[in-house]
Amino acid sequence: DSGVTQTPKHLITATGQRVTLRCSPRSGDLSVYWYQQSLDQGLQFLIQYYNGEERAKGNILERFSAQQFPDLHSELNLSSLELGDSALYFCASSSRDRVFAHYGYTFGSGTRLTVV
Amino acid sequence: GNSVTQMEGPVTLSEEAFLTINCTYTATGYPSLFWYVQYPGEGLQLLLKATKADDKGSNKGFEATYRKETTSFHLEKGSVQVSDSAVYFCALRGGAQKLVFGQGTRLTINP
């Protein structure tokens, strides 16, 4: 167990629907990162939050949004889902922000989203 | 911007063979470099890391040396096992927060 908890593990939904993926970071970690892993795009950075504030944005679609709550858990909201959104969505956390770049991340086991 | 290029897979080897997975990077400044491993059905796990030039990261028999002159961080293991079958990702982290990953290399070890 890495300490980063993601729920649900699997999600199957229809096109046009909206889903929410949840991530609880490792205890003490303030930064949460979301990544999308698909067969054709590899691992793509979506967005980062640090202590409740958005810090960096990557290749995140406008249909997607995220937030980090006061208890530091984060949710990734995916709306108007398309078939191409089917992927593994990973959350990661780290204990430092920009200064300590030699820290790696701790990843959760991911949420597998299938859009049918 | 920062980028990582890994050797394309899939790579298939026999047990006890020598493994090299090439990784080169483009970055400004002095990034930290990482190798992550993803076993089937699981998330990514940090395998090893190096934070400055000439550092050698090692773990579970795997090694990688941070070579600034060739901007490389190749992963090596002297004798692979079936249990090493997984997808391996090279990554860098620069002054900004996010990790930038290579495309991943799928490794299969046959008994």
C-alpha cells in the first residue's frame, strides 16, 4: 500500500455522462497531481494542487476539472464523457512543492475508466 | 520544455539476460531523474532516482547513472528475472513541480 488512495478502482459509464474520481494523498503530503494514462498518449500530466490551490496545469481538457479540499483529498471531475476518455487515471502526492525537486511522487493504484 | 525519450518497446528477454533500457532527456537547469516501474494492474512505483550529475541510483539489482554530458539515464540490470516483467518509465523533475515521463517500455522476461 503506497498510502495514496484512489476510488473507485473501476468505473464504467456511458458517453455524455459525468463522473468524479477521488484521491486521498499520503499522510503529510500537500501536493496532489493527476495523470491520465492511455494506450496512445502514454502518461499525461493533467493538473496539480498544492494545499488547496491549483499550481500547474497540463493537458487537461475543458470538460475536466479538479479541486483539492481542506482535508487535502482531491477530486477529478470528468464531464460530457467521450469514448476517447477511457483511460487509467492516476493520482500522485508529494511532500514538497517547487523547491525540493529531488523528491519523487507516490502514486495511487489508479482508477480505470471505461466509457461505452 | 522538458522532455524524456525512452527506447521503444516491447523488450523481450530470457531469464538471467542483461538488460538495458535507454533513456535520454532534454531539460533546462539540473533536473532530478527517476525510473518508475508499473507491474500489471498496479500503479507506478519509484524504482530509483538520481538528483545530480554522476549520481548512481540503485534498487533491486537495477542501476542507472545520471550522465549530464550525454543527457542520459539508462536503466541496467545484470540478470533479469521473470518477476521483472513490467512497464518501465523514465522521468525527470525540473524546477517546476510536475514529473515529465517517457512513453514507457514494456519488458517481458521469459523463463
